Amino acid sequence: MGLDFTVVPKFFDVIFIGVGWTVAITIAAGLLSFFGGIVFAVVALYGPLLVRLPFRLFAWLFMGTPLLLQLFLIYFGLIQIGIDLPAFVAGVVGLGLHFAVYNSELIQASILAVDKGQNEAARTLGLSRGQALRKVVIPQAVRAVIPPIGNNMIALLKDSALVSVIGVAELTLAAQQAIGRTFRPFEFYVTAAVCYYFINLALEAGLRRIERHIQLSR
Amino acid sequence: MSDAPFIEIRNAAKSFGALEVLKDINLTVEKGQIVAIIGPSGSGKSTLLRAINELDPLTSGEVWLDGVQINKDLPFRQYEKHVNQVRQDIGMVFQHFNLFPHLTVRGNITLAPKMLKGLSDKEVNELAEEQLKRVGMLERIDYYPSQLSGGQKQRVAIARALAMKPKVMLFDEATSALDPELVEEVNLVMKQLAEEHMTMIIVTHEMGFAQDVCDRVLFMDQGYVVEEGSPDIVFRNPTQDRTKDFLKKHLQGQN
């Protein structure tokens, strides 16, 4: 049985919807991982001890265990304690928190690397600790780690395929559905791969724009 | 209260662990006076300056500005509130400018007035323009710090401090990090402030500038104020050997 890519166009609608879900999950989880990463970094550095210690455990849990397991736990496990999340939400929360922890590590190191004089200048003008952190230190710390956070976003896009296992009809699951009806795995996996590649190109172009935009302000 | 000096530092002492960097310092500055603090590195002059706005709080002693004690002994939260308030009255200019690189010149100047004085966008913009005009940097208002020379950065930093309408300006070696040809533009701005009778305390290595502009000179060494007086006396007729030594070495270094 030879390869036959002519079956692919018949499933364009399925693939197209899959691309839509993948993009939606990546954007939602990406935003959660970015802003969550900032919040986690501040908590890890400046939170009271009673918050910091449980947070370390939480961070260790997310960095030290497989993302697949985390998704199972959030989607199938949490129901038992009364938290019944829709698959899409569970996927976004799992991916978002997982990468938020990685982003938080980057941002923490970056906050500590901001020149001490920046905080001093802000405090000298009369800004409080919180105001100086929010308006002066964190914006600089985040700008400095935009490139590695961008790399995490690309990893997040690729790992979004994992949420297919909890039934979100994103690109990988869409390809599998098409394969189930046509028994043509090669054609549809290649199609999905090409789609991921183009989404990735778009994401990288977006990241480059952001990097160019902040170049002067560093 | 009107008899009290504008700025008064009483029995100031400061240690970092076992190291005593300030030892029983007393200093009064009248409104509109310009005081230079000179001395070898490690003499405690920057620490004294930084004690005035609580960047390096004293171990003991008192700092007063215009009838208010700066270094009040208060519970943490009240202390923070108090220093945030009094620091608005004390402008500070740093050796390394410390402009906020993520903000434009305008953003650098308007940040604190907008957050702390409840001014509208229009008001802070006018304020920024007014202060930048004062330091001759108005045409760079929408530049980022990375696009400015060192001298321009320092002039913007001065405008940023002035925008809070401080009662006193502290200069911590404001020209030490500048290329020689950029020193003059910053000195000119400081001279102009002197003519406007801004109260200023200036830590400097530039003896010429101190002599020209300042009403009073303090020579510090090893945590003490060794000698104090008008520039004429301190520079031409110092009474202390340590002052003479320092000036001799310094003048040799310059020639």
C-alpha cells in the first residue's frame, strides 16, 4: 500500500480545528506561564516563610515529575476531591503551571541580577519596596530573560501535544482521529508535523518582534 | 523650630560589623548652603551622605531635616511609611546615574511624581518638560537612557531628582564616572542649582569645583570629620596635617 496524500484535504476541517485548539492552548498556557512565572518568582524571593516553603514543594513537584503525569493528576485525579475541570482548562492549567515554574526560576535569577542601584534610585525617590519592585526591578528582570522564556514557549507549544491524552481535540488528537478513519498514519502525522512547524515559525517571528521591541529599553 | 538648623546630624556613628565607618559626626547645614565633603576613599563620606536619606541607616545618632527626624526609631511598617515620605524631600544623584533603562527620559522623570504625588498625566508631562529644560535635555525627552552619553544621563538623573521638588539635593560623586570632557556639562547644571540657592551636599573628588561653588568644605578621614570650614581655609590654610597630606597628594595627582 503506497502513500496517498490525496486523503488529507478531506480532513482539512478536522486538522484546521486541531490547529485552532493547539494555538488556543499555547496562547492561554503561555500567558499563564509568563504571569504565573512572575508571581512565583516574587513569592519565592520575598514571600513569608510560611508561603515560601510550601511553594518550594510545589515547584519541586512540577519540575521533578513528568508533565504527562501532572495532566492526568489534574484532569482525572482532582475530580475525586471535587474539582472537575473541563479538559481544555485542565490542559491549560497543567501546561501553564508546569512552565510557570521553569519561567519563575529564570525570573528569580534575573531579579537578583538587576543592579542594586536601580532599587536604590527608586527608593530614594520615595517609592516603597513593592512599588520599586513592580515598576523598576521586575520590568528590567523580565526584559533580560525574554529570550530564554521564548525558548520555554516553543517547548510549551510542542508539549501541548500531550493534552491529547486527556481528550482535548488539538492537532495531535485531530491527526489521530483522521488516522482512525483512514488508516493512514504516515500522511496525517506528517501533515500534523508540517502544521506544528508553521505554528512554530509564527511563534518565533512573534518572539523576535518582542525582542526587537525591547532592545532599546534594556 | 525656626532656630533649628535646616539639616542637622548629631553624634552620628555607623559600623558595618566590627568596622566603624562613621565616628561621632556632627554637621549642620543651613537652607541654601552648599557643602562639599572631600576625603580619601574609605573615609566614610559616601556613607555619611547615604545616611542622610536612610540608604545606609546610622548605628546611632540623629538626622534631622527641616524639623523632621529622618532616622526615627519606629516599628517596621511605620518606619517604611515614614522613610518613603521623607525621601521625597531628599533628592539624590548617584555616581553611576542609575537611570531606569526600561523607561524613556520622560518615563524616568514622571514615574515617581505620578505614583506618589497623584498628578495627572498632563501635569507630570509639564513637570518633566520643565525639569528637562532646566538641565538642557528637553530635546531628548523621548530617548531611552541607552541612547544618551554619560553626561546627558547624569543631567537627566538630576532632573529626575528635581522633579520631586526636594528640599535638599545629595550628590554622591556625580561626575566621577564621566569621561573628562563630559564633566563640565554636569558641573554647569550643579552651578546653576547653586545660583538658585538649592541646598546641596556634594561628595566630590573635584577640588576645583568644591572651591568654586561650595560655601563650606568638610574633610573626612577614617570616619571622622577632620577639618571643616570655608573653601579658602580648608584648601589654602588647612590646620590639620591629614588635610595637608591629602590635598598635597591630590594636587600632585592632578598635575
